[in-house]
Amino acid sequence: MQAAPVRATAIPSFTDALRAVESLLMSSGQRTARRNAWTSVMEDRRRARDRVEAQRVLDAAAVAPRLP
């Protein structure tokens, strides 16, 4: 008996499927605007994490005992 042939076709990811639907429903300008908005949201989240980390460092430095 021979083994069944293996398919080399990759199953598209959920993101790929959403982008395909997006390209059908929106003009390219709308797609660009949406991606730019999402990039902006992600950058805002990164800056917020950086601010929190910086505040933790400052708080830890303020509490740490000072050496003579």
C-alpha cells in the first residue's frame, strides 16, 4: 500500500482571511487609514508600557537607601 499524497498547500491564517475580506469591502485608501490607525494604537500601547516601567524604576530609586 502506498501512503496518501501530502498536500503542500498552506492553510491561510485568520489574519490572512480577514485581510482578504477587508480588501474586498474597502477601497485601498480606507485600508491604509485603518492600518495606520492600528499602528498608532500599537505605538500608544508601547509608549504606555514604557511610561509604567519608567515610573517603577523611579519609584524604586526613590525608596532605595542611599550610600554615604
